[in-house]
Amino acid sequence: ISPPPRSFIQPHLQSPLCILRSTTLVLVYLLREDSEFTFFIITSGGCNHLSTLLQQNSNLTHLDLGLNHIGITGLKFLCEALKNPMCNLKCLWLWGCAITPFSSEILSSALGRNQSLVTLDLGQNSLGYSGIKMLCDTLKLHCSSLRTLRLKIDESDPRIQKLLKEIQEYDPQLTIESDDQDPTNNRPSSHDFIF
């Protein structure tokens, strides 16, 4: 299935016919024309529309963009929303979204200002030591609401192990999970949204 045009997401989300069950958005939409479910890819342009929605005092609290290669531009759009106090997002799944160590600076800046995010899934993204260090430094400097952070962790790197131990000592309420745990255990499934 080819992805829809960029202008597809925003009008559907703002439509009075759009119902976000459990205030969660996954990549499944009910198309009124043929009443079939369709899956599509979210691009950086789609992230721009989602960012706009999230900054408009949206009821959207859970957003799963897993396995969408949103790129640095898409991440920038999402981080703009995370910095905005009107954003009510509590859970953000960016599992396997091609986020790089370079992107960690953008994400760290947003985490430093966000007070609503409780769960952030960055599993299957190669952040490396520098990216994980940047995130941990931000979490130590700012009082964060984050309670669950999922990362792709190189268990053999003693520097990463030291960082994770330090952040756990600093904030014992923060749970850091690694990719070896099944990410679908704590994520909504598309089956949760079939009416």
C-alpha cells in the first residue's frame, strides 16, 4: 500500500468524526468510504501535522510511531510539541524510527522542558554512548516526569552500564528497559482500536 499524501493526516485528526479511543493513536485509521482499515507510513510531513495537533491542547496522550523512519526533521517536529505546555502526551513510542546519536540533542532539549511524558520508547534506535549520555545528563539536570525509558543498550559497553547505574541511583523511580524485552507487552495493539 502506498502512503497517502502529506495532507491526509491532519484533516482526519481534526475531523469531528475522528474518535481516538483511549486517547491513543496508532497507525490504523478507519476509512469511511470503504470501511476498511488501512496501514500507512508516517513521514516527517506527517510528524509536522501531528506536532500541530499535539500543541493544540489535544486529548491525545499515547502516540505510537514505531517502525516509521521519521528522520531528524520528523523528530524536530515532535520535539517542538513536547516542549509546548499544551502537549498532553504521556506515552511516545519511537521504536525503530532511525533516531541517531545526533538526534539525541534535539530529544534531550525537549525532555528537559516536558512535564507530561511518562513513557518514552527509543528501542531499536542506535543512540550509542554519546546519545544515551546526552539523555541521561538531561534527566539528571531536570526534574522529569519520565518513568519508563526503553533503549537499545550495548550491554558490553562499560561506559553505558555506568551511565545507566548513575541515572538509576539519581532517580530510582525511572525504569530503564533494554531491547531484549518484548516492546509489545506495554504498548497498545491495533486490535485495541477496532470498534
